[in-house]
Amino acid sequence: MSVLLSPQFLRSVLLLDAASVLASGVPQVAVTAWLASLTGLPSSLLMATGVFLLCYGAFASWVGTRRPIPAAAVWLIIMGNLAWGVACVGLIGVGPFGLTGWGVIYLLLHGVAVTSFAALQVLGVRQSALQGVAANGPAQTAAKSTRA
């Protein structure tokens, strides 16, 4: 069976998203000053977003381990990923600080990663719906299909 067709696809993407943001948030909190000098991003921004990423990672992990996966929480994560991607690109374009080359790369990697996760999560939600098991479970799927 293709990974994309697996009923576990959405769950796997959510947990991979959580792991990636935790892997990003930990250094932003642990070595803030070093990252600030490397990227040109303000220490306060790195620390604040690092703490946010740790909280976000915990939330995405929680969502990814629920049975069934709550649809509203998945859509919140998708919207958050898209907003984060836009913010990363916005900081590159109009950020009020002097980014280094590494800072531009850092923000581009974040932007590409989070928008990719958002796209995969949308695909996972749609695939779950096509399989008749929406993120909220089969009972809600049946109820929605009878209203449509």
C-alpha cells in the first residue's frame, strides 16, 4: 500500500511536523545568542518563537496521537503552518533587521518546511475523507455525507 493511501498518513504527517518543530524550537531556546549572531535575527524573536515552537510541537504531538484525530485541531495546525510560512517569507522581504545569508536560508527552510507540512496535512485530511473515515471518525463522516 502506498504511504499516501495509508490510513495512518495524516497521523504520521502530524507527528513528523511535531518532531521537526521541536527540533527547531530546542536550539532556538538553548543557543539563542549563537543563532542570533549566525542569522541576524533578534535574540528576543528567536527565544519567543522557540518557546512557541515547543508549545506547538507538544500540541501537534497531542493531536497526532488522538483517536480519532480531531478535525478542528488539524485545520488549526494547517492554518498555523501557512501563517508561519508567510511570516518567514515576510521577514526576509521586509524584516526590519539585517539578516545574514544564513538568516535568509534559515527562514527559507522554515517557510518551505511548514508550507510543505500544511500541504501534506490537507492531503491527509482529504485522503481520510475519501476513505470514509474523516478526522473526526466514521459517524461524523456519515452524518456530513447525508447533509450534503
